[in-house]
Amino acid sequence: MNRLHNWRRAEIMLLFLATAMPLSFGVWQALLNNFVIERAGFTGADIGLLQSVREIPGFLAFTVIFVLLLIREQRLAFLALIATGIGVALTGWFPSTAGLLLTTLVMSTGFHYYESLQTSLALQWLPKKTSAIWFGRMLAAGSLASLAAYGLVWLTSDWLGLEYRWIYMLGGGITIAIVILLWLLFPSFPQAHSQHKKLILRKRYWLYYALTFMSGARRQIFVVFAGFLMVEKFGYGVGDIALLFALNHLLNLFVAPHIGKFIVRFGERRALTVEYIGLVLVFGGYALAESATAAAALYIVDHLFFSMTIAIKSYFQKIVDERDIAASAAVSFTINHIAAVVIPVLFGLLWLASPAAVFWCGAAMAAVSLLLAQNIPALPGQGNEVRIGRHAGAAQKIADAT
């Protein structure tokens, strides 16, 4: 009985949930560029429109606060994952612009609600001193699931020759099945602090909001246009893309836990500094790349830097009032997606004129993020949110003096 209770912990459930999402989203992502080009005849402008629609639920993620008036966070996280699986399972049956916009909207609503809730629950349940390590483990678990998803795509497309619709159904169906099992096996976990059920924007969180906004903008360059570059310019097929994604996550499986330890040891500012300097170089590389191999190498490095964003969550956990976590997680997702709603459409049009210009804009975004990250204090906490500014605390002044 003790062993049973030992594994039926909140941290373990978070790890399992972290595997459920990538099994469907990984399939959706790996197939998307080839599916829309081969079946729907998409151009760069079309894929930009689709990706902007995909980000609308992220922009509206703050509405999760109002839903939480009716449903507990843990249960709503389960329902959001099921919605994600349904959206993915239906994608292959509607190879048209209208059909893809509809199924993407269903998938994305579940995806973004879940991501907001996962962040909120993790910040509430994980210990502050070691949360970065647990976030690293969650990323590693997600990478393992993504490997399974890309392996499924490679096996079913290249070896079994299945149509897109059946691969999408497998990916979505597996996620739904896992969530149902978790719902049955794990108890309803208590929350240490009653969460505010209203929208919250606090001035002292401004640096977190700014970093989150820039992170959302940077992410679109990778998610929307880096993959599209591989297919359109360098002619990567479905199997090639799946193998490239698999390599990304295989490396991340080993790197992510170590990044969590790096953040715990050296702090959030240093981790984000490494990430943003690297991204300036990576985006510049995309703009100049003429070799498929070089572009693939940049893509792998780019993906590895995503693990560094753990530092933003770790920083916020240290400065936030525990009662603000759920509301702030939802609001931060909306902030993260303000740029995400606009960038795919605008940059999709820019892509038609100059793909390189899209990536130079990404390099500029990374440079702005680098400047913002320098304002994270050595010892972040409530009353010590920034190094320079109104909310710089005494602890930071002592750390800077020594």
C-alpha cells in the first residue's frame, strides 16, 4: 500500500500528463507541413493564417479563470487534454482550409488550456528550491513521448503507408486513452493556497510579463517558419521531418534534466543569457543557410534552447504570491500569445518577399530578450523582483555589492 501511495503523487501525475500531450501534438506537428502542402495546397501565407488561428485560444487563455469557477483545475486539465486529442484525431478528415481551421481551433483550445493549467498546478505543487529540476524532468518526459509520436509517424507513413487521416486518429486516440487512465488512477490532489478567480495584472511582475511576451514571439519563428523552411526550401519529406523531430527530442531527453540543475545552481539570469545569445546566432544562421544539413543542425540547436525557458517559470515561482498562481498563469499565456496571433500572418506575408528577413527579425527579438534577462536579480523573491527599478529589493543590492 505504501508503494502505491508513493507513486500516486502529484509530481508523478504531472510527469504522466507531460507525456500525454506530445503524443497527439507531436503527430499533428510532424505531419502538418507536408499535409497542408500535399493535400490542401497551402502557401506561406496560408500556413501563417492557420498558425495565427492556432494561437487565438492561447491569446484567450485568460478565460480559463472563469471556467475554474465551475471546475477544479485538475479536472479541467484532464478535459483540456481530451479536447486536444479529439482535435488531432479529426484533422486528417478535413483537408481544406476551412476544415483545417476548425480542427486546429479545437485542438488548440485544449492545448492552450492544458498548458496554462499545467503551469499553474506545477507552480503550486512543486517545491520552489528544486522546481527547475522537476520542470526539466517534465520536459524530458515530454521529449520521450514526442519520440514515440515521431516514431509512430515514421513507421506508419514510411513503412506501413497509412493515409494521413489514420495517423492523426492514432495520435489523438492515444492521448485520450492515457488521460482516461490517469483520471481513474490518481486522486484529486489538494491545493495549498486558495486561488484567486479573477484576472490579475501586478506591476511588480512586469519583467516576467515582458520575458513571456518575447518568448511567445520567438517561439513562432521556430514553430511556424523553421519547419516550413525545411519542407519548402530544402525538400524534406514526412519521414525526414519526423526523424529530425525525433533527434531533437532524443537530445532533449538527456539535456533537459541537466538544464534544470544548471538553473538551480547558477540562477535564472545566467541560463536565459546563454539561451538568448545562442538564439541570436541561430536565427542569423537560418537567414544565411543554403545547405539542408546546416539548416537541420540549426533546427536541432534551436530546439534545445527551448529547455532554457524553464528559467522564466522558476523566476516567476520565486516572486509570485501563491494565491496569484492560477490567475497569473492564465494571464501570462495570453501575454505570450499576443505576438503569436499577429506574427504568423504578418511574417507569412513577409516570407513571400524574403524568408531571410523573417529570421533576421527573430534575431532582433532574441537580442531584446537578452537585454531584459539582465534585469533578473541574483536572489529573486517577493519584494525583490528586478535588479534595477522600483521593485529591486535589499537582498539584490547586497548580492550586487558582494
